[in-house]
Amino acid sequence: MGTSPSTGLRKGIVVNIEATLRSVAAAIEAAEMMSGQEVHSVWTGIGGSHIDGINSRGVVAVTGKNKETREIDEEDLRRVLEAARAVVIPMDRQVLEVIPQSYIVDDHKGIPDPLNMIGVRLEAEVHIITCSVTSAQNLIKCVNRAGFRVNDLVLHSLAAGRASVTPEEKAMGVALIDLGGGTTEVMVYSQGAPYSTTTIPAGGSQVTSDISILKNIAFETAEKIKLEAGCCWGDLLEGDDDIIVPGVGGRPPLPIPRSEILRITRPRMEEIFTMVKEKLDKLSLSRPLGGGIVLTGGGAQLLGAVELASHIFKLPVRIGNPLAVGGLVDEYRSPAYATAVGLVLEGNDREGNRGSEWSGEHLRDKGKGSILKRLKSWLQNEFF
């Protein structure tokens, strides 16, 4: 793993290409040195206020290979998803993800996978995530100029959900709140699939900015204070010790009571959670969020975030630590790394689905040549 300060992004959008590519290169170089592996391509997360999500439905007639039985095959699934994604979007936006929610075969609803079922009419309910074309292109340009190829763009909250939300929670209905630096991204799962994607234009950097402005200290110093002594729930505040802030320009050090930090951080966190709650209240969900709330992102590490969220949402809340996938478990088992771990898992899944022919019809039709080719390539990479 490797980390580097993100200096060229603001609210999830590239505002300085040179600074962003330096951050990308530095983080990947650190990961390369630790792993002893050379990186050529990456799975890149994308987020920000330009992200939007809509629900759509597509309908097709089942053709199938067997005309008599009308058996649904992969071509029918491809056609119905294409029909569902045929929505009108502005010229400056592009489709980022098309995620199936459920299928309807004739009059039978709620089918998760209709492959090989028999029917005449196939419908698909999908969640479509769109993003700004220029924001996506600028992000890809930064990664390319840093010397790496982008395999694909993956939504931050989708990756975080892949790493930290369980299938049981998704089935019961759950809201993932990714508390980032400049934005807070919300992904709502209903009946096992994404139902709503929302972005709130406020995040952890607003909390830091409040401390910096109200106490007249540097932003970097305020960030350090927030991480080390920040709290947004009074019952967790043990004592009222002073935090010593180093003076600027030869001035003497400044003591700040922890209770003052609490009075600054809590209103901003309350505002963020209240904005999210207003978005959730507007959703017409078929059932309540039985899985509650999962908090990820760096902002979830703020002391008292779970208690404050429970107070506002009136739902069970937990921290979304990413799943243990081996390696430096103690290092990445933090909500701040949920998106990064999710990108690894999502990238692995997509490589398996589109890059290999190791299962099903594809294996029988053209597997031999593909397997031999991959085996030859692997032997060359490992031993020659």
C-alpha cells in the first residue's frame, strides 16, 4: 500500500492536473516499493458532486437459441440491459455504471438472475450512474500522464460498499455514507442492489476549515487537531484538557480546550448528517432501511461520528471497516481505506468476468486456445 496527500482535487474534481498526477505517482511508487511489484495499469475511483444516479427499466422479447422453448440466454440479458440504459442524458454527461436491480420474466417479479429461464417477455430494472464527461477525462488524463493505464473508472461509494457492506445488509436495505474530504457520497441499497446515488457537497475538509477559521490556525494544524483530538459527541469527551497549538511566526503556543473543538466540529457534522437524512426521507423505498447506516471514509474516524449519526437517523449505525483480504490487515482495516480495498475487489471481479473465458459457454467454445495462450504468457512472465 502507498499513500500520498491529495493536493490537486477539490470536491472530487481535478483542479490542478500537475499536482494530481504527482500525488498519483507518489502513492503508486510507495506501493510498488513495499510490494516489490511494478504497476502498469490501475482501477481508478471517481466521485464528486457531478455524480448522479437514476433508475430505469428496459423491456425486450425473448429470442433465445431455442425458438420453441424461448429460453433466456446471455444475448437476451445484454439486449435488455441495452434497452434499459437507453435514457436521455445531456451531451456533457456519460454513463458510468449500469447495475441490474432485478428482472421480470413475463409477470414474475423480483428475479435476481433469469439466465436459462423460459419466458416470452423479459424486463430489467436497473440503476444507472452518470458522471461529467470532462471530470472523467481529466481524471484519466492525470493517471495517464503519471505513466499508468486506467482499466476502468469505478464509483467511490460503489467500491466502498463492495468492501464494507455485507450481502445481508444490502438485502435488508442499507445506506452507505462515505464521508470524504470535500464531499459526502451516499449509496442506498434496497433488496440487495443499489437503489439511489447521491452526493452532498460537504465533507471532512469543511470541519477542518471551521477549526482553522474560528481558531485562527493553519489548515494543516487544524487537520492534525481534528484527527488527534476531534470529537462530535459530548458524552465521549474525557476531561477538558488543553491542546497546545504551536504558534505561527514566532508567536507563543496557543492552548485550546477540547470542549471548544467539540463545539466547532459537532454543528458541521450535524449539518452533513441532516442533509443526508433529508435526501433519504425523499426516497420511496419499498421497506425501511433494516440494515441501518454504514459509515466509511476518513470522516468516519472522527470520535463520536457513530453516536451522532445514530441520534440523527434513529437507525443502527456502524463503522464500515473493509473486509480482511490478507496482507497488511492492521494497516488497511480502517474506514478510510474502504474505497481502495473495494477497488481491488471490484477490479478483480471485472477482470474475471471480461478478461477470461474460464467458465460456461465461453470455456466450451473457445477455451482451449485461450487457456494455452494464458498458460504460455504466465510461464514467460514467471520464469523467462
